[in-house]
Amino acid sequence: MPLPMALAPLLLAANPFSQEASPVPYSAPAGPSAPLSTPGVEAYDPVGRARLIAERIPRVWSGTYRPFNSGRVFQATINLERVTPLGQMVDLRGQLTLDGVRAPVRGNIHAKSNQLDLLVLGNTLGAVLDPGGEFQGQQGLSLSGWLPPRPTGLGGRLQLNPGPSPVVAGDVVRGLW
């Protein structure tokens, strides 16, 4: 089947071995130009996000800790005393309270992945958490898992929400009128 005559100049221009080929000049398309983007370059600023997290993260988190080996639920509260941006990391220092027992904590949140690593310092929570373990999570302080220091230890789940502890049964709530 013969090629249409309209395609002949294109084929000649695309064929580098043709004696009759001439280069086709480039002409920019008419209209507003689209911004150029370079593949592989991120517009995301993890250092700026770390500063933003450090400014805006709530300083009080409360919720529950549930060990995997029992049905018992412990009331948990984290008070962040110092939050410092360090590059694309946010350094956290504060206190963890489980069922009224307090222990210092230190950790960090990665600004790009929102990954949390939180170490419980000391052994005051030894009845609930094995000394030397850590909390790890992919959702910041909202949800994390307890990783015990030994493979035979049992973990647990720490689920927190920003803000002070909610009213529990037995507390008196008075109306405004």
C-alpha cells in the first residue's frame, strides 16, 4: 500500500540517511507556556515541615495503652516538655504517664515519613513496660506499637489523641445553667 503524499516530507526529515533531508526548524507552541519541571526533583521541604511540626504539635496527648498479652487497658498521657526541630527531625522530650506512674521519654519524629521513635527512660514503668524497649509508629504520636527489648517480650499498642484526658466515669460534669 503506497504512503500518502502528505507523510513524505515527514519521513524524509526523520530519515538521517536521506540525501534530500533537511532539518525541520523547531517552533514553540502558541499560548501560555507551562512551567518546566525537572523529573526527580522534589518540591517538598522536610526541614520546613520539621519546624512547622515543632511549632504546632500539641503538647499534651492522652489515650490508652493495651498490652498484647492481656485485656487490661492502661490510661496513658504524654506531656511534651521540649520540642525542637533538628534538620528534618523533630526532637521530643517529656513525660509518659501510665496508670498514674510517670517516666521520662525521649524520641523523634521524622518530618518526611512521620515515623516516631520514642524511648522510655528509666525503669519506673517496669510493671507494664520492659525497661529498654521503645514505641515505634508511622502516624506520629497518634498510634504506635511497643517493641520490647527482648524477642520473647510481648508488645502492645499505644493510641493517643491530642488534648487532655477525657472525662472518665465518676467525674462530675456540671451544666452551664
